[in-house]
Amino acid sequence: MATQHSRALARFMMAPSVVLLLIWMIVPLALTLWFSFQNYNLLNPGMQSFAGLFNYEYFLTDPAFIQSITNTLLLVGGVLLITVIGGILLALLLDQPIFGQSIIRILVISPFFIMPPVAALIWKNMLMHPGYGIFARIAEFFGQTPVDWFAQVPLFSIILIVAWQWLPFATLILLTALQSLSEEQKEAAEMDGANALNRFIYIILPHLARAITVVILIQTIFLLGIFAEVLVTTNGGPGYNSTNLAFLVYRTALLSFDVGGASAGGVIAVILANIVAIFLMRAVGKNLDA
Amino acid sequence: MARAVTMQRKLAFTALAWMVAFVLFFPILWTILTSFKPEAQAIASPPVIIPSWTFENYIEVQARSDYFRHFFNSVWISVGSTLIALLIAIPAAWAMAFTPTPKTKDVLMWMLSTKMMPAVGVLVPMYLLFRDFGLLDTVWGLTMVLTLINLPIVIWMLYTYFREIPVDILEAARMDGAVLWKELVYVLVPMAVPGIASTLLLNIILAWNEAFWTINLTASKAAPLTAFISSFSSPQGLFWAKLSAASTLAIAPILVLGWLSQKQLVRGLTFGAVK
């Protein structure tokens, strides 16, 4: 009796969360799907009609779409490459006995707390500005021509900015995982005559595998949706050179007012994210059993 | 001998670590320094390192753009959405941690899965719904959206903390005849306060820095700092000192919160997968 009573209460306590999330999951997505099959432009409000697959055809054959998918993948891949490799190296360094470890930790983690528009504007103006930025000053000091970052390598510039923001995240998580590695295991390997490289490959890396997976998956979820950094630095340009999928949908929706087209783009973004999500859920789900 | 070598090693690693930390922190440091320079000094060549410590940029930013309105919008939206999310999430996390059923795991995974939906996938309907209900550019509308976005993380974080509270204590309270609400208020909550506090901190940080919905669903009145700072991107003039002052004000409070919560950060951000 008591259990039945407490179960009913448990359900009652979970109800608000479940109902809210259910609405949040279903309603907007259903609307996106609905709109994606409609001819609907905000500039002609009375002219809504069924469009069949036209929006998908339009969006998928738009040259900007192919480029935005490529850019999205390059952005995600580039940032992952820098942050995972950089994060492992940095975590190994910070795991050594060093003076002032806690202050260093605070300095290293800081970029993660900077809001995306601020991070992007700091880099755009004070570091990467071709005339007055610090990078230009350094180039001039060495007698080189300064790089005009956002004109010459727009996507790479954005990758650098985003990597700066996410490197602390990767470092912190990998460092936490590293610190849970038992000293005995490392010492035993050392006694057996394993050199630093072998210890890294056969002991440290396998131990980090799970944390690396988590870093990759969580970052991918966020990196697929990078938006503010593109908006304040290049606005997607020059041309579509730094437009990712999120920015293309934003452009179609709020700048061209094409509700149907933007919705089709949104559906594609959801499908892309879901593929990643399935892997993440598995990795996190395993931990629940442990 | 061995000790000398260890000491040398430690010094070498220390130097290297400080160098890397300095490079990573440099953009932030440079912004803070620049915010105290007059505009001419901010773009001087060669760069001026030590500012002349003027506060004119801060005064100017407030005078020109009513900075504090945006600041308080950010405070309202991030703190408000976090508190509402906590209110909804605490009972749910409590129920799942202490009255688990075979379905609990599925429910948790499903909740997390709602977090995987890319914002851009529902931008269009959200924008239209906001427009039709008169929620565009309102603080309430944004608070609502950010509550929903962060709710799964809040539930998950609380759940991982609650799960570590020994059930025996609850049973002892039950034996003593405590009713459920008393169980919650007098037994669980005091033990859960540290977990709730770090959940609160992390979520304020996430909501403060959220830069998709806050930019797309506001114009001016309800614009938080994310949207306000983004508006600096269009004019190409050289106003770095003022930009730096606005940026410093926007990041300072959250940087401090971040430093305070960094120990709990890993756990919260990985949904308990890495501790």
C-alpha cells in the first residue's frame, strides 16, 4: 500500500517536468515539420499553400546548402581536432606537480565562461584586426605582412575562436579523468621499464578513452549549433565561405522571411544532430548501469 | 641528486604551464586592460601595455546605451530561468533518485534527448509563436525558453547528486514517522543543498552565456548582454576601449561565478559521465 502511495506521489512529482519537456519536444518540432511542407513567406502573409517536397528540393539544391554542410563539418572537425589534442597535452601538463596549480587552472578554464559574442568580438577586433590587432603587430615585428584573417581565412578564423572557447572544457574533463588514474598503476608500469611514450599509449590513453568520447560527443552537440561567433565576425561571408547550417537557416528565416525553406533546413539540422545524439546517449547511458 | 632532478623538472613544467595559461588567458587580460585606456591609447602602435586607468569608457558605455538595462535583463533571465527550472526539477529528481522504477532510466535518457535538439531546428515556429503571442522582445518569453532549454541539465545534475544521498537516512526518518513533505524539507534538502547550489551556479552561467535564443528573440527592450554586445559588430569604427569596457562588464560577474563552481563543472557538463 505504502509503495503504491509513494509511487503515485513520485509520478505526481515528475509530472510537471515530463509534461513541459513533452510539449517542448513535440510542439515546435511538429510545427517545423508542418511549415517545411508549406509555401510560406512572411512577406506574403496571405499566400500559404501546400508545397510538397519543394522546400527540401530548394534547400538541398541551393549551392549555399552544400557549402554550409561542408563548413559545418569543417568547423566541428577542426575544433574537435584542436581541442582534443590540445586538451590531452594540456591535461598531461597540468597533471604534473607544478607551482601555482590552482591559479593556472583558473586562468586556463576562463575562456569557457566568456559569452560567445564577446569572445568573437575580442578576437575579431583586438587580436585579428589586420591593421591594429595584436597578431598584425606581431607579424609586423617579424617583418611579415599581416594576415587579413576574416577576408582570407574566414572559416579557419572562426575555428580558432571557437577552439579557444572549448579547449578549457576538454582540458578540464580530461584532467579530471587523468587524476582518477591510480598512481600505483603508473608506478607499476614505470618499474616494469615502460618509457613515457609507452605509458601514454598503453595506460593513459585507454584510461582516457571514455572521457575523450564524452568530450567529442558533447562538443559536437554544441558545435553543430555555432551561431553567435559567425554572426558577429563574418556574418557568414565573404559569400558563403563561413556560413554553417545554423547560420544558413537563420538567414533563410529571419533575413529572407522564407518560413518554408528555413523549416526544411531546420529539419535537416535536427536529423544531423540526432545521428550524433544516438551515440552520446549510448555513452552516457552506459554510465547509469555502472 | 634525485631530488634536484625532480625540482628541476617541476620548475620546467611550472614555467611551461604558466606560459600556456598566460597565452590562453591573454585575450581576456588584454580586454580588461584596454577597457581602462583612452581610445587613442587602445590602438596605439606599439601597443601600450599598462593603461592610464581611466574610467571614461565605462561611463560612456552606460550613458550611450543604457548598459545596465541590458545587464539587469541578463540577471533576470539567467537567475529567473534557473530558479524556475530548479523549482520544477527538484521534485522530479527527488522522485527518480529515491523511488526509482524500471522506467526511470528511460525517462532520464528521454529528458536528456530533448537537449540534443538543435535550436535552429525550431527557430521558425518559436519565432512565429513568440510573435503571435506578443512574446518577442520580452524578458518573460526568454525566461520561459531558457527554463525549458536548461531543465534537462538541471534534472540530471540534481539526480546525480541526490543519488549519492544514503537512502538509510530517509528510511530512518520514515521510521520516526516523518511524512513525505517533512522528509523532503528537513532531511533531504539540507543534504542536497551543496548539489542544488552547484546546479544553480552552472545553470546561471549557461543561461547568461546563451547566445542563440537571446539574440534571435529580442530586439532592444528585453535584450540581454549577449544581444547587446552582438550589436557592436556592425559599425566598423575604432572604439575598442568602449567595446572592452562593455565586454569586461558582461563577462566579469560570470567569470567569478565560473571560478567558484569550477570543481563541480565537469560533473554537471558531462551529465555525471565523468566525475
